Amino acid sequence: MAVSLGELAVRFGCELHGDPDAVVEHVATLAGADSRSLSFLANPRYKAQLAQTRAGAVVLDKATAADCPTNALICANPHAAYARIAAVLHPRLQGTAGVHASAIVAESARIDPTAHIGPLSVIGEGVVIGPRTFVGPHCILEDEVTLAEDVYLVARVTLCRSVQVGARTVVQPGAVVGGDGFGFASEQRRWIKVPQVGTVRVGPDVEIGANTTIDRGAVEDTVIEEGVKLDNLIMIAHNVHVGAHTAIAALTGISGSTTIGKRCQIAGEVAIGGHLTICDDVVFLGTTMVSHSITEPGVYSSGIPLEKATTWRRMVARFKRIDRLDARIKKLEGLATPDGLAPQDGLAPREGASKHLSPDQEEDDD
């Protein structure tokens, strides 16, 4: 779609330095742009590419506007402005209103006439589909599923029984929402399945990534609040509650009955235990293992950064010797006197010094 810079400046509240009649048609990186491209600069790492860019326009902030060799759209948050403009230049496929001939739709389903139901989709009994909602090919909506207005199911999405999805939510291919939670009771070394009778409630403006799974609640519902962004390949267990505007990156797993606060940022491969409470505004760095509740906002990490293999092996060898080293230190502390000299014959160790050599027999001084 071709749009003039003047129109974009007015529509998105940018200050335009350049030709308002210049037109851009698509987005591109600074290095790969041409005269019909729109690019942006938000990360200082790419500032060196700005001087050489051939973009028709660049979205950036005032601090870097003077270095821009082409038309500039200046704003306080270039990344956010770029995201909104990119959605205009590259609108997603909407599809024609109506139900494809190959779709299977239950008689009791209520589908708004402006909605699109794609080929080979299955719509169960009592399903409600709101205005302008897009149900892509091969989607399965089980009985009593409810979709609000402008929901977008890209393709091959499965929404199990009674799942509710809020307005403008996007679900990427392969996602499964509302499958049974992992609930089993143990009896005489055998497992008895516990019926999962809750459902999943997804708020408005949520995005659920490809092949992400969100399990239905065991009794009460699993809840994803408004504005939550979920990457691909995330596993959210039964009765988890994710607070509004939290973002979670790929390969993270959240165990059952854990509550995540609002505006949290959870990086990739984070493992979060069950029955925990994470307060608002918490950041977990990549590969963090969360084994207890968090009550104070902040940045948390438990991953060990990469090292060369030879260095890593030496570190592991030292880890394995920690108990022996601790015992030797305690033994030396027990022999020391306040002036640092060894005690004379017949004198007891200084007060508070360890009398035991095994670290298993006493608490650490810390």
C-alpha cells in the first residue's frame, strides 16, 4: 500500500522533516531500503547504517534526526510509531465475509455476517463468532467457544470447549487453547485422571504465538488478561493467571496455579514453578529457574553465562570441591586466634570458632 509521508505524519503525530508528498510502499531495514521504503532507528547499534541508507523515509527521534540523510518522521518512540505505520503499509489478509463451502458449522452456532470462516474449519455447537472475526483454514472451535469482535485466528488453531477470546486478539498457527491440564491423582503407584472442568479466558488485544499451548483450568479458569503477548512454543499450565500487558518469550514453561503479575517481561527458556505468585513489573532474564514467589519488582536471573568449554570444565570441577574446601576453611578458622597466630598448647579455640570439620554437622557462619 502506498501512503504519503504527509498523511503518515498527521495520522501518527510525527514531525516531518522532508517532502510531504513523498510516498512509501513497504518497510525495510536501514541497510536494505530503497526510495519507496520506510525504515526506523531505535537501537543505537544501527546508527552507523543511517548515514548510508537509501530509504525514502526513516522514523527516528530528535536526537538522531540531524544525522538523517533522507526524509525523517520524528517522534518520541520510533519503534512504536514504526509498528503502527508498518501495519498500514502491510495490512493483514482479512478474507471475504461468509462461510467457506468446505467448513463444517453446527446449526446452533451464531456467526456474525461480517465474519470470515475459512476452508475446512470446524465450528461446534453453541459457538459465538463476533463481527469482522477471521477464522483461517483448518481451525477447530469446539462447543460453546466465544470469539469477540475482530479476533484473528491465522490457521490451524484449536480452541477447546468453552474457551473465551477477547476482542482483537490474534492467535498464530498451531496454537492450542483449552486442552486438558496435566492433572492426575496418585493411588497405589497408579495415576487417576482428574477431570479438567474449567476453561480458558483470554482478554482483548492478546497475541498467542505459533504452537503455544494454554491448558484449561482444573476447576476454575486459566486466565490471560488484556494485552498479554505470548511468543511461540510457550507452555502455560492449568489455572495459571497472567496479568495484563505481560510479555513472555519462546520456550518458557509456567507450572500450574501460578500467578504472574502485570507488565512482567519473561525472556526465553524461563522455567516457573507451580503455586507461585510473581508481583507486577518483574523481569526474568533468559533461562532463569523460578522456584519461589517474587514480592518485589526488579530484574532476576539464575542462568550461568556461556564460557569456553575448557573454562566451564574447570568451574564444574571447583563446584564439586566446594564442600571439601568449606571443611578446610572451617578447620583453619577453628585453629586461628584473634591475632592470627596458632593457639598455644592447652588454649581453646577462640569463641565462636568451629569445633567440627564436617560441613554437614553445623550451619554456615553466614
